Amino acid sequence: MEIRSYLNKCIEKNALSHAYIFYGPNKALRVNTGIWFANQILKNEPEKFHPDLFIIQAEMITEETAISLVRQIKSFLVLKPYSSRYKVVIVESAEKLHSAAQNALLKIFEEAPQYAVIVLGVNTLSAIPDTIASRAIKVPFWRLQPEIFSPDKAFNGIVANIFTENSTNKYKDMEKLNSYNPLAFFKYWLNFLRIELKNNPNEKLRILLSKSQNIYFKLIETNSNPKFAYDELLLLL
């Protein structure tokens, strides 16, 4: 499901969380989606000032200003909404908040009023404490997007070779995958393994499919380097 479609459904179904974490390396997409989300919640026009929206931009956060900015969030949320049902706070690049500021932010999370919606943007979930992350809905902004993919003859040959050849040739074939989208490869690879398992059910294939799925999900959710994903797959073969 597309991110905006999911967020729209949260609004339409009156199922908004008090906190969201937008994570992933695509900062521009995170920021644009955060502002769009806020405007949807507040029924506000794009680029128009709204008294119930408070945005902390990345360049505002420094070692000296971090605590003050978090206190401003607290002061903003203490007052009830001015003209909307909700008050929305967006903190871009929240990983720039030092530990004291993050602890203060955690307190806000714990005591947030029902009308509060806080959106944090971070590069990775590991950049913020688990105590904060566990209290928010996590929305991934992936480095790589699955794409419509029609495998050509060469690609089919690479996949078949990886499945059947010796380790030396498998490594060479893996290098050929650099010209393909990694998510497209793993999606096709999983389907390939499912067909093989259906035709020849055995424990080795079942384990390979299960671990390949874990690599695929890790690639999506943690924005890991595709080379590491390929290396991990090679170790399984």
C-alpha cells in the first residue's frame, strides 16, 4: 500500500496515532509527505500558515537549541487546538536531537494530549531510542522501490545459474545483477524458490526460501546496502 494512501485511511477512519516516525534516507520525500500529512489532518491548503501546525526544520536543531525546541513543542501542545480538531508537530531530522532533548521528547510522547499528532523524521530507527520508537507508528521511506519488472532471458539465466552452479560461478553471476533493481531480483528470486519448492518439496529449499524472505524484508525495512543482501544470499547457497 502506498504511504499516502495508508495515511489517508488513518485520517478517514479516525484512527490517527499520537505519533509517527517517518524513517529512511529519502529526506525530501519524508519532509514533503510529513507536511502533506499535516495539511490533510488540519484540512489546510499547501504552503499556508496554520496555527495548529508546528514544524521544526533540520537546520534549526543544534546542540544549543535542541532542548529549547523540545520545550517549545511542549508549550505548543499544552494549548488546545485553535481552529482544528488536532495539533500537529513535525520534527525533521530528529536524530540531531541530543540525548537530553530526546529524553524530554519521550516525556512529551508519554503525556501527549488526545489532540496531538507528532511526526518525527529520521534516517534510521536506530538513530532514536527504542523508548520513543516503540510509542509511534513507524512508516518506512525505502531507498529502493519495487518496480514493475519483466525479466529478460539473461536475467532468467542468472537466477537459474545461481540456483544450480558452483560457488565460484555464483559469485560471478551475482556481480551481473548490479544492472538490475535489487528488490526486483529478490521478489523474482522468492517466486522462483516457491515454484521450485512446489515441484520438489524438501527441507533445504524451505529453509532457503525462509531465509531469502528475511533478506528481502531486511533490504526493504532497513535500507541496507544491496551488496550485503547479495553476499548474505551467497552464504546460503
